[in-house]
Amino acid sequence: MSTSAKTFPLWGFFLLVTNSILMLAVILLIWQQQRLTAVVENPLSPNSGTTPDLGPRHQLNYQQWLDILQQEAQVVAQQPPENLSILVGDSLSLWFPPEMLPEDRNWLNQGISGESTAGLLKRLDLFDNTQPEVIFVMIGINDLIGGVSDQVILENQRKILTYLRKNHPQAEIVVQSILPHGDETATWEGREQLLTIPNSRILQLNQELEKTAAKVGVQYLDLYSLFTNQEGNLRSELTTDGLHLNPTGYLVWRTALQIYSNFQVGNR
């Protein structure tokens, strides 16, 4: 009796790659902890319970933010830097400390505090003329807080990714998973709203988001697994208030971005 050889499915390969990235991220995080100690301790104490100080920019309204992001994107478009990566999203992206982003790339931050998928979809054209090598998208938690349905969130995500894929054909488009929250340990001012959103729902939404990314033809980066504890909630040592990240949380994120960039972009 003869048997036919079974080919290893493509999705299985990408699953192995994703798991490897997560494992390597944890290992590299330990190695980098000492090297970035000064950076972690200086901007914000992990237990301070406050968000990073953005100075006058933190007081801007939405339109003022749009104007600044457009101006910054125009400067980048006029003088295109090498190895450009763009962060797109809400306050989690906005507050990413510039000194903690991977150093081998130039970064353009297009995050706005409180941003939703619908809001982001309307302003993607602000950086149309830039020439990024990679665009990292993280968006969705504010939709959940605002009571938007999973179906609407996923449809908006699909439109966002489709737009970026069409208008930046040479770029690697990477949608990142929505992060969990701290559940009962959260101290954020909107804690009651957070408690109405089970982290199990965020996990399921991320699973659907991964499928959406595959259909559109973009990459999916699972950060959710790096930030959860055994109960499935945001790890307390990585957050200021159960929603936003402290420097240690950004160190975890940085490590994942660094490993992704080195592995995926370096082998394009």
C-alpha cells in the first residue's frame, strides 16, 4: 500500500513564524532589559499610574492633531528618509517613546489619542505621499469602549488595510492585534467602560482580525499573547492604568517590532 506525501500548509508555516517571533521577543526582552534600563526608568515609573507627559501637544484638539500630523507627513514626503516605518493608531501608538523605537529605522508617528477605526479611515490620506517601507497599524480599543460592534470594527479594519495596501503597494502593511486591558485591576478613568468588555471578546476579535488581514493580503502581528497574564488580562507590570502602557510595556512592543523588522522586512 502506498501513501502520498502531505505538504506542510502555508498557514502552518506562518503560525510557526508568529510563535517563534513571540518566543524570541521574550528572550530578547530579557537581554535588552539591562541595556535600556535608563530609558525605562527615566520617562515614567512603571507604577506611577499616569500617562506620559506630551507637553503642550497633549492639549491639542482633534483638528489641531490632524494639522500637525499632516505637516509632519509632508516634511517626510519632501525629504524621504531611508528605512521609513509609520506607526498608525490611537494613544498607544502616539505615546510610544521615540527613544525606545527600533534604532535601525526612521519613524513617523501618526497616532492620535482617542482615535477610532472610523476616524483613522478618514485620515489615511495624510501620509499618502510618503514612501514607507513598513506601516504598523494598531486600532480598535476605543471602538470597543465606545460600544461599536465587532462587525463594524472588522469592516473598518478591512477598509483601512485595503486602502493602505492600494496606496502603498511597495510597503509591508502590518496590522497589530488589539491589546487586552487590566480588568478588575484597571485604574483608568473609564474603568467601568473597560469592565463591560471581556478580554475574551478582544481575543476573539483579534482572531477575526487575523483572518481579515489574510484576506486583504497584509501581515498580522500578534502582540496580544505577549501582554496577557494567566487570567487573560493585561499584565500589571506592563501598564500604568490597565489600558495604557508604561515603559516596560513599550519595551515589550519595541522588541516585537525589532524582531519582526529584522526577520520579515530584512528578507523581503
